[in-house]
Amino acid sequence: MKSGKFWAWLVFALGAAYFFIPLIATVEFSMRMRRGEYSFDAYKVVLGDARFQATFGYSVLAAVFTIILGVLIVVPAAYWIRLRLPQLRPIVEFITLLPLVIPAIVIVFGYIRMYGSNSPLPFLATDTGTTALLVIGYATLALPYMYRAVDTGLRTIDVRTLTEAAQILGAGWGTIITRVILPNVLIAVLSGAFLTFAIVIGEFTMASLLNRPAFGPYLQNIGANRAYEPAALAIIAFAITWGCMSLIQILSRFAPRSANRPN
Amino acid sequence: MRLPTQWLGVAPFFIFAIMFLILPTLYLMLGAFQNDAGEFTLENIAALAQPSIVAAYWISIKISLASSLIGAFAGLAIAIAIVRGGLPDWIRSATLTFSGVASNFAGVPLAFAFLATLGRLGLATVILNTVFGLNIYAHGFNILSFWGLTLTYVYFQIPLMVVIIVPAIDGLKKEWGEAAATLGATMSQYWRMVVIPVIWPSFLGTVILLFANAFGAIATAYALTGSSLNIVPILLYAQIRGDVLHNAHLGYAIAFGMIVITGLANVFYIWFRTRSERWLK
């Protein structure tokens, strides 16, 4: 058992080295901008860059709309499948897994060919339409995570009883979903939302191929043209991802373990 | 009257999935079998056999395979170490948290991090050179190469493996170890005859998931190497942007090839998954 512990420590230490060295190196590199001393100049340059602010703002907004779209699509479907159409579950689960099978670049390629200016649905003819298509594309990327998060949330509440109780009290479907179901799965929805945010904020492929002024293409552009700023941006991006994941962890502590007690 | 209300809740989901997931993919897949006049043809698929495209597929497959295998074994080792290695509890939870972050830390920023580490002026490169006298670039290493990209991909592959495989290892019941010990099994017999057969399907399934994960990725590779490393997603990216192959339908065929490869990978994944669930209930 003693040697087992030694090996465990060794494996852990090697893993920790592999994962921390790039982070340390990136921090170090990002502070090298001023000759001969460490400084936060690269961060100042990046944060002060008008294009950083514009593209970051654009991507945050795109992420917010992606989350709203994802919730609007996923919550009613997941709820309805639990309540009335359990036979559709395998089909819906299969569809939500498709974005993991079909690479993002293929999905966006399909959009470009199908929704061009000359098509019946010319999303790409206008700027707003193209942005809408980007948000839609992001929602498909987020679909697997959003669906699983919401479905897990619904599993912990007694959907049928809550629905019937609300109906007895005279609530309509809109009221039931927005005022009974949604508040109960809010934590699950928020977890899905933060994961979506982490995925979407620096996304490159779709934004670049749709020519959107988003954060991902901006990052790529800086990477191709600057020396120290990319390292600073990598640290900022890591911090954002870390923030999203921490929020999910904190939220999960508030999630109900199981309200679905079998009598 | 009954049918519409019955389907109303799931209608937005299905309309969305058909319009923005299934139809665009089908469109490309059909386009791969059509010529400019819209007639059926196998020419586009046959044209995939040209050396530059075959080379692109081959290097993509090699990188995906190498990064998924390295990521899988390293991830498994770490998972076993933190679950069964008798390490303090906080290490387990810290590793899992970090894995959640690192598995989502991909794309362009990851490329930046590795350039800062193993690029020509990166910290690791410089320290290896000045402290250990080892100039890795003089020895043929280049971050803009097969191994450079593989090493970078491993950064999100290992944590993904950890996140997925830890529950499987947790699922190993304590009783099985005790039963094996009661029957006089040695530690190595217990591992060989109990642990590995039980973990094997979910391990293989995850390897395949990692493979598909790496195969479709483009942002990291593009930010790291520009278009100097000719992997399939980068080839397709260039084709979408500027029709570099001078044949629109050949682009469809490349996309079709990608779907076939990741699709096959996922068929195996689902197959292994159902096998592993038998044990890990």
C-alpha cells in the first residue's frame, strides 16, 4: 500500500507539472513586455484596446442571446418530455448529442451554403441576420450541455405533482413553465448558462467564417501580430473559464439533492 | 385538437434541430454526391483521393489518435491516483475542479499558452536551454509540428478523460475488491481480472470521444500554426473562405468525410457506453 501511495503522488505531481508549467510560463511571458523588468503593461495595452472592448462586448452579448435561445428551446422540450412524451426521450437525446458528432466547422459550412443571400431564408444577406445565425450556431454548440443540465435539474423535482398542483390552482401553461418549473430548475439552467458562456466567449470557427467582429477572431488576429499581448489574453481567457466553472460549482451547492421522494 | 397541444412543447426544439442542425448537415452530405448541375456523382468522393487531401486526413487522424491515447492513459493514471491512491481528499476535489476548467480551456488562448511555454522564446524552452543546456529546437522540436500540436491538444484531452472516467472508477464497488481478496486474489490479479474488464468499455468509449473531440478542433491548431500544418479542419476552413481547391463540391466531400469519421467514432462510443453501463449501475 505504501508503494501505491508513492506512485499516486508521483502521477499527481507529473500531472500538476504538465498543467501548471504552461500557466506559469504564460503569466511570466505576459509580464515581459517592458524590457528588463516585470510589468503588467501587456494587460494595460490589451484592456485599453478599443477593439478588445468592442469584440469582447459583442461576444458577451452573443453569449447572453445564446443562453436565452438555448433556454427557450431546451426547457419546454425537456419539461414536456418528462411530463407527456417520454417516448421521445431517446430521439431528443440523440439529437442533443449530434453537435458533438458534427464538427462546428461543418455546421457553419452548412449554414453558409443553406442560408446565403439567394436562399429562401437569407440570413446572411444582412448584418443582423448573420449575427442571428451566429447566435443560432452557438445555441447548437451549447445544446448538449444545456439539455443535460436542464434534464438533470428536472430529475430532482417532481414535475408531474408540481404541474398538477399549479393546474388545480388555475395556472395556464405559460404560468406553469415560467413561474413554477423554471424557478425550480433555475440552478440547473444557470449551470448550463455559465458553461455555454465559457464555450461561446472565445469561440473562433463560427465567428470567423461568418465574419463577425467577435472575441475569438480578435484573439486570433492579435496572436498573429503581437508578441506579449496574446499571453495576457490567454490568462484573461483562463480566468473567465475559471470564473464560469467556479460559479457552476458554487451554484451546485444550492441545488436540491432530490425533491423527488417516492412517498 | 389533441395532437397540436401534445406536440407544442417540443415543437420549438424539433424545428430548431431540423433547421439548424439536421438540414444543413444533410445539405452538405447530399452536395458531396452532386456535381454543379445537381446530378448524382461519385466524382467528389473519388477526388478526396488526391495526395494533399489524403495527407490532410492522415495527419488529422494521427494527431487525434496520438492526443486521445496519450490523454486517455495519462487521464486514467491521474484518475486512479486521485480516487484510489490514498491521496488527501482536497487533492481529489481540486483536481476535479481544475479538470472542469482545463477541459474547457481550448481554442485560441490555449495556443497562446503553449507558444509562451514551448515557443522559441517560451519559458520552458529558455529554461531547458539555459539551465539544462538542452536546446529542444536544435534537436528538431517545433511547436508548429505534429508533436507540438499533439502536446497542446493533450492539455484539454487529459482533463476530459479525468472528468469522464472518475465516476467509472468510483463505480468500482468496494465489495468486489473484498470478494477478490477473500478468494485469495493478489493485487495484480484483482486489477487484471476485475478492475480492467469493468473500466475497459468506458475507457475505450472515452478514447473515442477524445478522438472525435480532437478531430473536429480547429481554433487551437489555426492559432498555433496558421495554415502551415495541413490538418483537415484547416483545409476545410481555407476551402470555405476562398475555395482553394477550386471545386465547391469537393468542400462538401471533405465535410462529408469528417462527418463519416466522427460519426463512426461515435457509433463505437455509444456501443462501448451501453456495454459499460451494465456494470456501473
